[in-house]
Amino acid sequence: MYYRREGSNNQQQEIRRLQRRMERSRRANNPNNYNPNFKDAKGKKKKGTIKKGKKFWKNSNHYRRVAAKKRGMERKQAAHRKSLHGRLVNKVLTLGNNVKLAHVSIKGWHSIFGKSIGYKAPGYFQSELVRKAENAKSDKSCE
């Protein structure tokens, strides 16, 4: 049986496809902004790099539609992630208001886990947990 965690990033694959589609469209519409193709030391054909200096970029209507779709998907994904973090923070705070966090460098996790840390947003979760825990403590003292 296939098990899917709640809030898994199933849209990330589609966003990546849209990014590749946008890059192909941008290269087709702006060939003068890229260096010509070349072969690396192993003989593999590589795409040309972006030329240095000021460039004028032409975006087709198709590119704009795909970019708008990608922005919408990223916005929805961020909102979903934010709601999941809110639920989890509330579950943690039902266990108690005293929360002790280990001093962990989230920036250090980027070197180990790469982009997946950006998709999961542990820094946002941590800041929300601290904020809500402090608010809960102040509410208790008012009673």
C-alpha cells in the first residue's frame, strides 16, 4: 500500500516541469543572449551560458502564461505549507506552553539537504512556534 505523508510536496515536480518549459521558451526567443553550445571535457554537448552585459529579453505570450501558472502553483503551495505548519504548531502547543528548541542552524541544513529545506520551511515553523508559545504564556498570566 502506498503511503503519502500529509502535506507532501506533490506539486514540486510539476513546478520543476514548468521551469524547464520556461527555460526552453526563453532560449528559443532570445538566442542572441546566450553563448553558443559547447562540448565539455567528457564530450557531452552543453547548453550555452548567458552572455555578460546588459541584455534585452523577449517574452512570448506562451512564456507569460506558463510563468503565471507557475507563480499560481507556488502561491498555492506556500499557502498550503503555511496552513500545515499552523496545524502542527497548534498540536505541539496542546502538549504544553514551555517549548525548548535546540540551537540548530537551519542555514547549515541547506548544505546537507539542499532545496528540500526551502520547500519544507523549518525556519517559518520554528518562528511560528515561538510566537504562539509566547502569546499563550501571556494569555495564561492574564487570567
